[in-house]
Amino acid sequence: MKWIDEFAKGSFGLFAGNTIANFQPIDFYRFFPMWYDIWVGRIAKCIRALDLQNKSFKEIKHLLPTPSNMRAMLIKIIATYPAWREKKVKDTKLVTDFLARMLIECCPKDPFAISTNPFHNEDEVKKIISNISLSQSEIEDARLLGKLNTAAGSLVHGIYNDVVTDFAWDVYGPYVLEKDEEQYTMLIRHFPDLNPKELWPLEFLSRTKELVIYNLYQGVTWEISAVGCHTISKIGNPVEGMKLFAVYGDGKLLSETEIKNLVVELSEKAEKIYKKIRSMNFEELKEKVMLQVCYQLKKLFVEAAVDWKPTGEMIERIKDRPLPKGLLPNDIMMTSVKQYREVFNIQKFEDEVLNSR
Amino acid sequence: MSNEIVLKGMGTSAGTAEGAVCVINSRADFNKFKEGNVLVTKITDPTMVMIMNEASAIVCDIGGITSHPSIISRELGIPCVVNTKEATSKLQDGQKIIVNGTTGEIFVA
């Protein structure tokens, strides 16, 4: 399976015109190499224990995170691999090939989100449309949903920081569909876990665990890129172009009043949790980031009867230690796929890991 | 547009908006923010959600296309320019500016 070229094209979008110094709350591209070899080894253990090499995405999708999250995992493994303490070539190949195959199966039209995140096929989209209760959208509704996205997205940035934002904020589509003889483009904004009790006390978390926002547009052309959870409107105004919408919290259709209340709740929690993060010292932040990373695959680890939390060995690797220097340049802006492949060690990874026997 | 360019960065949320600058250096500055102001800060974070919801545009010293201000601006449908490097030092409270989130240019209004 040769997936790395498409992966490079898709993931470049995350760094185009960006420098990694912008990621918060710590420079995790320098932090991950301190312990990622152990974590990836544990993922490989789960894959083997459950015989996942021989299972399809459909069979195991309930154990996996969102597609954007799987893409982001690949980026972090590949970029940091050259600096790992122990080069677990077989485990790393097993894990990255597995994640790539899952993406190819769940988003066959654009597995690495070069311009879309097509997580649903045509039949699934039709089924969604027939099952949800859509309301007509006025400009004020579109603005309210913008605020809801802002509030939920900001809470995600608090709960998961920039570390695994993609775990709890994905956007699927754009899906072109027909409803009542009108043509629309649909985006599905999905916040699968706004309430991870394993990571933070309840006072910082939303009372709603899963939020799904369905937006149907006319006259707006969308691109979803940069691992998949990022939307860019290429043509048209998203506020004026939104025609139909539905918002579901934990499976229940939310009214306008409930949406307004949710905006306030999520905004207040986002502010509260970020203040907490700012009060944490370097040692606390390192442990929190490690826990956030491990949480992504909790379901898979639990199914394999492997403890999902950081092990003593992982914690020992980071305790009272500064971040290593020199793996990736903090201040160089990525301007081409070729430069990105070199700086982010993609070619090196292909040579050393994917082409290994 | 023939107005004078005062700054250039990376446009990460398309569109154009005009407004008075409000520079936010810390939480203590939140109270001076008025609806329709252009939010100018080093980089936004989740503590700024309330004022971001009231902003006509966002301008930041640092950031990229997937940074917090860029993502949120696209969701709100307001222009955003990041990576200007010196917006917080060059722009002043009350100054009227035009933000072009498509080209990344910031003009005197």
C-alpha cells in the first residue's frame, strides 16, 4: 500500500503558511519524541491483540476516532519519528499502515483530505437527510450557529488544546444533495466529545457530550482541508448562503433557546478551562498533554484490555526534563509540499519505515 | 482600494470589514471592547470567545490558517488576518481601519 504521497499533499495544508511555534500550550513536536515510541508500541499491541490488520473499517469503526483525528495522528508519528529514543520500525509500520488503511476505507474519495472530508457515502447522506428535522435559516440563525461553532470550538481548544483538537472537532462533506427539488451543499460539524471526564473535572466540561450541527447551503462552495476539520468557503457568503439547519445535542434536536443557552454555557466553560490551563506549570502541562494524546484511543485500548492511560515508563521519560531541541524548525514557514516533505521527515519515514521489510 | 496600507499579513478568513481598533493585550483590556471593533491581539485564545463574537474582524501578530483566530473567524464569517508580526504595536485603540481577509492587507479607513 503506497499512501504516503497523497498523505503528504493532504497534510501539507495544515502547515502551509504556518510555523509550528504557533501550537499551544507547549511545543508538542518537541515533546512527543520523548515518549512516542512507547505509546506507538502500545497501539501496535492493541492492533495485534484484536487482529485489526484483518478487519475492515466497518467492523471496527466504533473503536476509532474521527477521520481527521486519524490523519493528525499520522502526521505526529511521521514528523517526530526520527527523534524517538527507540526506533520501533515494525510497530510503527503496523500502526501507520493501519491508520492509512482505515482512512482509505472510511473516506475512499479523499482519504487524506486534500480538499474534502467525505466520511459518508451517498446512501448515508440520503439517510441522514431523511432522518433529521431541518429548519429554514435566516441570517440571524446563521450568525447564532456561527457563535455556537465558535463556542464549541473554543471549548475543544481548551479541553484538548492544539494537541488533539481534531479528536473532538471534525467537519464532514461537503455533500451535494437534492431536497424538495432544490440543490444544496451540506456540511456536518461534529463535536463527538465535549465531556471527557477522564481529562478534566466536571466544572470545566459541557453538560452535552456530543454535538452535531447540520448546515445546508446554497451558493457557497466549500473546501475542507488541512487534515480535514478545517473549512474554507471558496465562493459565496456562508452567513447569507445558509438555508437550512439542524442542531442535535446528545441525539436530541435543540430549539433556538436551547442553542442560545448552549452558546453561553460553552463560552463560559471555554474561558474557565483556558484560565486553568494558563495557571498550570510546565510539569503539569506535560502530563496533561500526554493524557490528552492517550485519550484519543481509549476505546481501542479498552477493547484490547490494555490500560489507555500513560504508563509509569512514559511519565518517567518526561518528568523534570526539558523539551529536546532541534527536531523541527520552529520559525520556518512551510511554502511547498517539497519543502514540507523534507522538513517534516516524510521522505525519511518512507525510506526507513514504510519500505522496511 | 486606494487607502494606505498599514500592515500586511496572511488572510485566513475572506471578506472585508471596517471598524475601530481595540488592542487586547490581557484580560484587563476586555472591558474596553465594543461591538463592531476590530479585535487586535497577539493570538486569540478561548478566553476571548465573548469578544470574538462581537468583533467585525480579527487581526493577530502571529498564527496560521489553522490557528484559533482563523478557524473561529471562518465560522463567524468575519475577515481575519494573522501573522502581521506587529499589529499590536503598530495599530492603536480607536484607529479606523479596513481589514481585507482575502489579501491579508490592512488599510487606514
